[in-house]
Amino acid sequence: MRKPPPFDSQYEAAGSLAERIAAEGAYCVAAIGTFSGDETRSADKVFLEQNTRFQAYIADAAALDAQLAELVFCLDRLTAEVSADLDSFRGLTLREKMAGWVSRQRMWRMYTERVREAPVIERLLDLLTKSDALAGLIAAQRAALTERHKAAELSLVDIVEQRRRLVVSIDIARLKMKELNAKALTTQGRIGVYGNRAHWEQMEAERRALKAEAERISAGEHEMRDDSQRRERFIGLFQAFVDSLNGRIAACNVLLRKLLIDVEERLIIYQAQVDTDRPGMKVRIKPELFPYIVVPIRLFEKGMLVAQDLERRKNRANLEFARRFPTYAEPPPETSGAPLIDTARRSFRFSLPFLRS
């Protein structure tokens, strides 16, 4: 099993990277929005500068997504460790078994006290705190990405539409030039054939006017063609940026879906470990304490978390997570179909031979 790096240091690194690339993301969106405004600099220089910054942002954003996935993976592995530690407490110690020969009540009281004194509860609460912080970071990323994607896409659509109109204008200009050149050629052929000298001079003037108009339209056509090519070049860059934003929004959705389902798993473990009817035990997990994972917390409050239903959804979330982040794809376990937590397992008191009637 792949060992994840420490959560706290990885979380700080992800938060710092998110803050750093936020300004670059804003720059990229602004560059698309003001694309037609900078006519004083060479298009090649502007493209090289923006291409460098856009590609750097896309690379940094991919690195951030990988860090967020690492954090989700880290919490999942920590949860597995807590669950494994919890399983180690399920059996009775020799001392508890010996006490059971005298008093079954004392045996189970000793067992309950030992389990409650174990650090599993605090570790679960710490995992919920970290889950809430991570969910907040991912949710903030998704909100910012959604806003930037909307603004960038609208600006890109406008740029594409302007280029479409340029292409139409270029086609019209070429047809007009063809028509003017044909008229000029026809006029030139008539000079010296029809009419007198004055008429010839008039036709020559008409021919020159037609050629001048054709050349003027040709110059405009060259400018429009250069502008169209410039736009086409930048459109490819801007489209890659918009696509990366869209992909990152999808990645955030996958991360949040898995994280929230993993939170349900942690809550079910807590629920199986703790007597939630005891004063002060359930109150430690309240919606106001975990604002970013409030949905599973409310289900926990209402007692609506079911381990059997969770297993199916967790498997699906893990598959989506592995498809989006292949680094974390793991081979299926040797035994499939086992519940995450065997809440249906019989109590130990029914399996001990000295307690049978």
C-alpha cells in the first residue's frame, strides 16, 4: 500500500500553492477579457509572454489537483488505520475473560472502559477536523474555478465570434476584389476599340479607379487576414485554458464526492465505537463545528448513516477517483463484498464458550 506524506505539511503546501496560482488564474482570465485592447505591442511578443504564463498556470493547477488528491488519499489511509486499530479492540483480553468467569457484567464493563480509553475517538475527531478543512479548501477552489470558467468562456466566445465575422468579411472582400479586377480588365480591353480619345481617357480613369478600389480592399483584406490569424493563434491558447478550468471543476467534484463519502465512513466508525446516547459524546460532532462537511454530519445527527449503503457508494467513488487520478488506482482486495464495518456481527458475549447455556 502506498504510504502518503504527512497530512499537515501537505495541506499547508496545497494552501500556499492555491494562493499563489490564484493571481495567475485571474491574470489569464483578464488577458482573455482584454484580448483586443493591446494593439501597441507585437502580437508575437504578447503571444510568447501569455503562452508562458498560461502554460505555467495549467501546470501548477495540475500539481495542485494532484496535491488535493494526495490529501484525500492520505485521510482515507488514516481512516483505514483507525479502523484496523478499532478491530484490534474487538476481542477480549485474557484479564477480561478471567473476570468473565466471575461476573459477566464486570467483564463487559472492563471491556467497555478499555475501548473508551483508547485514542481511537480522538483520532476520529481529528480526522473529521482535517476532513472539514480539506473540504473547505476544495470547495473554495471549485467556486473560484467556476467563476473564472464562466468569465473566460464568455470572453472566448466573443473572440471566436469576432473571428467568424472577420472570416465572413474576408470572403466578401475577396469577392469584391475579384469583381473590381474583372471590371477593370474589361474596361482596359475596351480602350482604343470604342469611342474617341476623350472617351478612352474617361475609360482609363474608370479603370484606374477600379484598380485603386481593389487595392484598397486588398489592403483591408490583408489586415483582416492577419487579425484573423492572430485570433486563431490565441484562441487555441485560450481554449486550452478554459478546458483546463473545466477539467479542474470536474476534478473538484470527484474529490468532494469521495471526501464526503469517506466522512460518512468515519462517522459510522465513530458511531460503532461510541455510545452516542452517553452525555457529551454525540454533541462533539455538530454541524456548526464542521461547516464544510455539514451534509454527512446532519445524517449522523439523525441516525441515517447505513454501512451497507455506504459500501456501494464508496466503491463507486473510489472508481471515479482512480479514473481521474490513476496514481491512486489500487488492485481490488482478495475478498470483495465484505462490509466496511461489520455492524451486523454478533456480540462477543454470544460467541464465548463459557457464556453458553
